[in-house]
Amino acid sequence: MYFFLMDTPLLITATLLACAPMAAFAAQTQSVADASVVVKADSPGAVVAPEIYGQFAEHLGTGIYGGVWVGENSDIPNTRGMRNDVIEALRNLHLSVVRWPGGCFADEYHWRDGIGPRENRPSMINTNWGGVVEDNSFGTHEFLDFCELVGAEPFISGNIGSGTVQEMSQWVEYMTSDADTPMTRLRKENGRAEPWKIKYFGIGNETWGCGGSMTAEFYSDQFRKYNTFLKNYGGNKLFRIACGPSDSNYEWTRVLMEKVGHAMNALSLHYYTLPTGDWSRKGSAVDFEESEWFSTLRRTLMIDEFIGQHSRIMDRKDPEKKIALAVDEWGTWYDAQPGTNPGFLRQQNTLRDSMVAALNLHIFHAHADRVRMANIAQMVNVLQAMILTEGPEMVLTPTYHVFEMYKVHQGGTFIPVSISTPDYVCGDERIPAVYATATMNAEGTLFLSLVNVDPNKAQSVSCSFEGYTVSGVSGRILTAPAMDSENSFEQPDVVKPVAFDGASVEAGSLRVEMPAKSILVLEIESAAK
Ligand code: AHR
């Protein structure tokens, strides 16, 4: 049995063993376990920034070309070259922010190659992702048009690895200045009279790796120099995101905070969930045993510790938490789908991915005072995607449905919960079985999301409330027949949310009957309304 407050690190046993025999044993012999959740509505925390529900779209595989951009002359219905089905699906997620053009691609991207008449734009080789020829037909104007179509803030990732200070500074001027200069005249010639508002600007990506193989000290000096020449034009104010570490590289955070903490608005963090933890043999997206269901979830939970540690290091220089942690790449990374270009990072998405998405979002909520942006990798057709396309076809993934169900939490106030839960045991390892997160919106409505990661056992959960009088409940559930259930073009609705009728009010508390491997979002009605 675990008892934890959902803003403290989770305790996780760390041995890797196959767990099928134990699971079979458990299914035969154990009765339905009870969990309890206390929702502390009288102790509200930080606002859950809508940007925690951000997306990442890189020039990688069919993430942009085919997935978003099909061109104006395509038979696929489109708006100014962008596919209508994808735009409509994304609008329904209430997208807050989209990061572009990379990733590793950003540090070899030269923005001037992606403006002006498309037939005149030079090509380049996308050396990071499959060595394919990039024709630059999707550039600054197309991306910012896309952001307007889906209703999201743009997050531009600048090239510090192979670009120049002049190039980066002129990009900002081109997009945001209203003065009469060669840059703004060029923008107007290319069809955009008014400057755009650009808030989020990343100064390099993974500069310790594909973004330039720099040391933390060298990058800090580079950041200092580039940042000096990124100006706020007119009413535009850049929110400057420094390239942060991945995983547990705490030394990078220490150096960056020490040297340039005063000049940044946010520090990024990357963490990918690999079922095996081994980059040479990551694990299959669809063909997995329960042991890899378990290890994937266990490894997902590790981000709680990483965020907590990085945040504590940031606290030394920034105890008021003015500098945000932007988890601008996260999600599952499996072996590429057989038969696809391995450089395209195409993978299917199953019920397991929906659990990964939900657990990450719970952890980001719990760290809402520091984590004020997160961008799942990636939006369409790449890694843990919301949407998969193939030619004219489109399918929404289980991860999409979590983002859609959880959108009620965007902008809400974090409400702490304490959870007493049985363990989900796999072999000789265990993690908590039940997870909960709660927020209250501006109208005072409480939303409680619950996850039962145990694929073998239902959970009966009792929820009590401090500072909130419950009068009713409604909600939706996401589950599926199998751990590896997926949505395909042929069967797009295997994993899809439906109305949930397993919750009832009992003397001011809730009783919730959670099926095995399920995710719930509940709207809790208040007697006070
Ligand atoms: O998301 C795929 C890649 O992962 C990104 O380009 C890079 O930043 C990270 O290593």
C-alpha cells in the first residue's frame, strides 16, 4: 500500500523482471482492492498553465509534410495548404502552444530559406532525420498561419548550433518589428503586413548534443551573446527559453542557473520514456508483454524526481520560482514502426501511451509552480503523436483522447490530493496503482482525474473532499480491451472516451468503481452552486 501527497516524489522500486507469472497469480487470488483519495480544495496551489498542454512539431518524417502540410493543390481538403481534418482535430484540444521547427532540425534550419515564393526556396538535406531533402515549402509564414488556424501560441526554436547571431536577431525583427526596415519590407513583400506577436523563443536545442556538442559553460556564454541581440520590438516581449538538460543532468542546470539565470525566463528539460531504457533496443510500440507495460510506466514516473531535483537546484538562485521549467520534449520513444524509415520516428500508439500521457500530466500539475510549459513529442506522425495520417486518412490516438479529456484542467488552480493506494505488483517490482490530480476552474468547478494503471485489477476508490461540498458527479472514461489496444485507420474507435456511470455520491464523498487500466475525468458538482 502506498500513501502519498501528489506533490511529493514517488517511491519506486527499480529492478527489472518479467511479470506475467505474478500477474496471472494476482488475477486468480486477489480481491478488488480499495484506494482512497482526499481532495484538499481548501489548500489551492499554483495555476496549471495551459502551456503544460503544449505540442511539438518538428521537420521530421511526416510530422509536417503529409501530417500538417499537403500544399494548396492537394486533393486532401486543406486551408492554404494545411489539412483541414488535422486542424479541426487540433482545435478541439484547445492547443495552447506549438514548438517549431525542431528539435535537432532547428539547429540546422536557416529561416531565410523558408520564405518567399516556394518555387525559389532552396533545398537542404535533413541530416538528422533520414537524410531526406527538405524543400522548405513550410516556413515561417506557413507555421505562423498554422498557429492562427489552430488557435495556439507559436514557440520558435532558434538556431544557435549552425546559425549566426545576425540570422537569429533578424528572424525576430522580421517577425515582430513594425519599423520600416529591410527585414520588415521583406516580410511585407512576402504577404504579411502586420508583425506577428511572438512570445516564446528558444535559444538553441539540446546544445549539449545535436545542437552543437557544447559544454554548459560554453553554451552559457553563447546564450549570453545571442540573447543580447534578440530585441523586443514594439509591444512584443520575448519569453526567452534557455536550452536545459535532459533527464538527471543536474550539473547542466547548476551551471546555467549560475551563469545566465538572470537572463532567461525559462529553462528547458527533455525526458523520453523508453520501455527498456536502452537506446539501442528501446522496445516495440505495439508488441509488448506486461513487463514492458510496467517498465514503461515505472520509467515515466521517474520524471517526477528529475523535475523535483532540477527545480530544487533552480531554487538556490530563484527561490520565488520566477524562472519556469519548460519540459519542451517528453513522451514515449519506441523502436520505429517496422517497414518505415527509422529516421522518421513513426510509431503506433496504444492504451499504454494514454497512461504515459496521463501520468506525465499529473506530475506536471503537481509541479505547476515551476513547470509552466510542456510540449509532448510530437504532434502528428512522430513519436507519441496525437494524430496519425496516411495519405488522406487520419486517426486520433489514445494519447489524443487524454489531451482532449484533460483539457478541462488547463488554466485551473491546482488542488492537492493525498492518495492511499494499493500497489500494482509486477514480478518483484511495484508502483502505486491509483493516481489522482485535481484542479478548480475560474467558475469554482472541481475536476478530478483518476488513473488505475493496473491492467489486471479494478479499483474501488473512495474520494473525500476538504473545503468542497459535493452534490453530484459526471465524467468520462478511457479504457480498452487490452494493454496494446490501438486505433487504426480500419478501426479508429477502439480506444475512445465514453460516458462513465461508475461514480456515485455517498454522504458527501464519492465512490468510484475504476475498471482495470482505465483513466477517468470527473466533474464534481458542488452543493454550494
Ligand atoms: O523529438 C525527437 C528529437 O529528440 C528532437 O529533435 C531532439 O531535440 C531530441 O533528441
